[in-house]
Amino acid sequence: MKILAVDDEVFALEDLSRAIKAALPDCELCCFGTPGEALRHAAETAPDIAFLDISLCGMNGLALAKRFKDINGKTNIIFATGYSEYAVDAFSVQASDYLLKPVTREAIIRAIEHLREPVVEKSDQRVRVQTFGNFEVFVGGKPLAFTRLKAKELLAYLINRRGAYCGNDEIAAAIWEDKEDSQALKSHFRHLVADLTKTLADNNIGSMLVKKRGHLAVDPGTFRCDLYDFYNGKPDAVNSYAGEYMAQYSWAEFINAYLEDML
């Protein structure tokens, strides 16, 4: 998501920038102190959203909004100002929202949820992981078929750890919580890893799984995950969480409680 912010007060622009990055940590944000700089940038990049102050040196924020719309009618305008009396005029230029300073992360998230021109994020990742509700993996929009349910749970546990390396004994203790450690269990675990490795390789997504001696992890850069988007504050992910996380696995209950506390 490409965003620009315009305010001729340095400290106000810094505060707005921090709030935007807190609400949308993955966005491409460019900040400008003058309308001219912002307009030149908009002509080159076609931003998805423009946060504008009303009172600007050289050009009124309302006039600036009209210029942005002339450049790209799909740019969403959100006013961020200390003046409440311009709210009616702001919506005459089809603004998506009108926020009063100091602008907060929460206010920005609410504004993003009600854009006049919804932003469609482009992604080249074929793999989407769903953790809210039951755990599922989708490749090219289709559910990934696992030959063993425990292989699916193994992948779920690694995704739950968000790229951290996990020892084999730790993983086995989590997914077989009712079984004591034994050579038979270790052998079963090795077969499970081999099975998961083959399933991922057969679907051309073997790079999801990362191995080093006695440890496993996932590469978070190889897939899209609602949990990771939730932690990054993306509105769609926050809204999709309905109180259930990897509901079929008992070891996920702790994270589920943590997610509920974050709301």
C-alpha cells in the first residue's frame, strides 16, 4: 500500500508518520512538507492514500486534495488536521475520512477500513496459511492435501512459531503430548518430517520448510499468513479473528488467549 502524508509542521508530520507506520507497518510511506513536492511524487507513483493537513503554506489542503484527484481519481484522501470546522468541505472533495490531531493508530485503522476506493493488495505468493478458526494451507487457492494429519499439525506448530527454529524434541512433545519420549517416537517423528517434506515438494513449495541439525522452522517469506498479518496490524486480519486460533490443536490455546488480550 502506497501512502503519502503532507504537513508543513515538522513535528506534526513526524507524529502522523509514526501513527501511520504503527497502523500499517508494511506500507510504503513518503512524507512531504510542501504541496508541490507531494504533487510531483503523486504524479510519478499514484499513491493509494494521501493524508493531508488542511492549513498548508502555498495551497489550501482542500485545493490540494482536488489536485490529487485530478492526477489519480483512485487516491483516497484522509484529512489529518487540527481544525474541525472544515469537515463538511472535506467531504465535498470525496474524502474518505477527516481525522483530528493528534492522529492515533486506532483512528487510522478505522479510516482504512472505510476507504472510498478499497486498496487491493497485490501478492505474488501462491501460498496462503489460515490459522484463525481451523488451520489450513491453500496453494493457488486450493486446500493443500496432507497424507497424515500429524504432518499437517507439525507444519501448523512451526507456523505458530513464526520462523523460529524448534528442536525436534520440543515439537514432538507438543504434538504428542500424551506420549513419553522413546526411540519409537523419534523414528515416527523422522518419518513424519519426511512425509511433510515430500508433500511440500510435490506442490512446489518445499522452500517453506527450513532444516538444520535437530531443528526445523518455516520461512515466513514464502507464504501469506493471517496470524502474521494480525501481528502487523493489518485491518483485514484483525477483523477476521473471531476468537478461534488453530482450533483443532490444544497447544494453540495459549496463543489464542494472547490474541484475545490484544484486541
